[in-house]
Amino acid sequence: MTRVLVVDDSALMRRLLRQLFEAEPGFETAFASDGASALAALASFQPDVVTLDINMPGMDGLACLDRIMIERPTPVIMLSSLTADGAAASVEALALGAVDVLQKPGGPVSIGIDTLGPLLLEKVRAAKQTRLRRTHRLAERVRSLTGAPAAARARPPRQAQIAPLSPHLPIGDGLVLVGCSTGGPPALDALLAPLPADFPWPIVVAQHMPAAFTGPLARRLDGICALHVTEVTQITPLERGHVYVGQGDADVVIARRSTGLVAEPTLSSGAYVWHPSVDRLVESALAVLPAAALMGVLMTGMGNDGAVTMTRLRAQGGWTLAESDETAVVWGMPGELVRAGGASEVAPLDDLARRLALRLTLYPAASR
């Protein structure tokens, strides 16, 4: 039995979600119309998963999420409006600890729920299997338990930056390819924020996410990283010191032009299950560069996207890095890579950036 706490200020939305969960076996539900009621239900109902509306009067969804992650850390799925403000708030929610985010249907809610419903059921079932990091905001949880004054809503701490790499390190023609899904935004913080501004190879990211959220994600990362982070919305030349985030609900591929390598947004293909597709990104890179000039990083996420192609990348002479089971919110994608023998190295989240930078200094072509 999966216990789900639904938090939404809309009586219509609560009624529709009640019908959705009651029609499915294996769910027990409770409902709250505001943040304060949600926190009370958190203690009495003890849910396995919370679905949380972002836009609520009084205590909004972000403030409620902040309290949940301190008082009783629980997998939370945010329900966001289709507005630009809603998308930006959703990305902040993911940074605060939400495991996933879904867009509320536009237009008549009673019609849109037919589209949202099956996806929400899938996300809730998956969220129950996620593992929140025990160390996430530990100090604040201790303060809460001891009755010490609560701090203002926390932003993720800025990561200690890796020292600049040697200016004499030859750049060559190489790329870093990063894939992640559920739990990915905080993992991207941990991977990218420590990297120095002179990181020699461009980094291209395929993060499974709806289109409305990848732009705000890229802007948020750009604000906390020494590297320049942009969303790939058009054909974009790849440059050192830059990170390129694939656009949601589409795919991003690598191509070679007369002027050099570019990242191209392309319509999602039915041949791939998740988008932006990690497998499609890696396949396109292998088509224009030797595997030895590629580094793959596969982090937290459901499913197996990226595992097959990164295993091939390693077999052909490339290098791959998988996030370890101990830190991944969902050890699906990196776990499949490890089980396939496709991981050159396996490391916890807080060591991925160091391993990546170290590998570049040891890159076989660096001394040629």
C-alpha cells in the first residue's frame, strides 16, 4: 500500500485526484488544502509520497516543501502551473529536495486530468522507491528537533571549487556527455558547480525534464557555476568553459560543421523512451568523434537511458563515470551502466567533479 498525501488549494483538483487514486488499487490517500494542514497531516498520516501544489495562499508550496524536508523528509512530487514563474519555482523545488515535478494541465482541469493522471500514478509509484540522502539538510533537521531557531529557507550551499586546471593542458577535440533523470537537478549542482571556469572540454547535458523547465534549470545552474550554462534551443557551437543543457521534451545531438562541433536541438524520436535522450546524445557524439575523445557521466535516474551507449563508449576506448548507489536518489541509470560493465569508475556524488577533472589531466592525448 502506498500512502499519498495530496496538497492542493483547488477543491476541484483534490476531487479529481481523489477519484484518480481511489480508482487504482494499492493507494491510500489523505488531502490538505494548504501548507499548514499539510504539515499537520505529515505527522498524523505519515505518507510515503506527497504531491504538492506550488501556488497556494499563505504558506506556498516552496515554503511547505522546505518544512517537509526538515521535519519529516519524504519524497515530494511538485505540481506546477504552466507559467514561467511556475517553471522557475519548480526548478527551485527540485534544488530544495523534491524528487520530481509535473505540469498541471492547461485549460479545463477535468479534461487535462486524463493526460496527467497516468503519468502522476507512474511518478508516485517511482517516488516511493526513491531514497532521500540522509545528510540532506541534516544540520537544519537537528536544529528543528532540538527547538533551536529555524533558519530561513535554505538554498543549496555553493560547492567548493576545484583548482584551475593547467593552462598548458592541450584541449584537443573532446566532449563530456552527462545524463540524469529523477534527482538530477541537485546532482547537476554537485557535478558542475565545483568545476573551474577553464575546464577545457564542453559539457553537454541530457536531463529528462519537460520543456518548460530546462530553460530555468540552465539559468539557475549558470548562476551557481563558474562555467557558462545555456539551454540548447538552436544550433550552437561548442566552446570550452561552457555547459549545454538539452531542451526538454526534445533531444540534443552532436554534429560536426565546417567551423567545428555543434549541439543541435532535434524533435524527440519514438525510438527512445526518455527525453532528452542520453542514448541518442551519446550515439551522435560517437558518430563524429572517436570514443577516446569522449567522457560519459551517468547519474541518478529511473530506467536505463544511457547505459547501453556509454557501455559501448567505454568498450571503444572512452571513459565513463557512474554515480554510486550510496548517493543516487534512484540507482537506475547508473546502476544499469555498472551492471553492464560499462563504468570505468564509480563514485559518490560529492566526488564526481574531482574524478572528472582528474581524468582530464590524465587524458591519453594530453601530452601529445
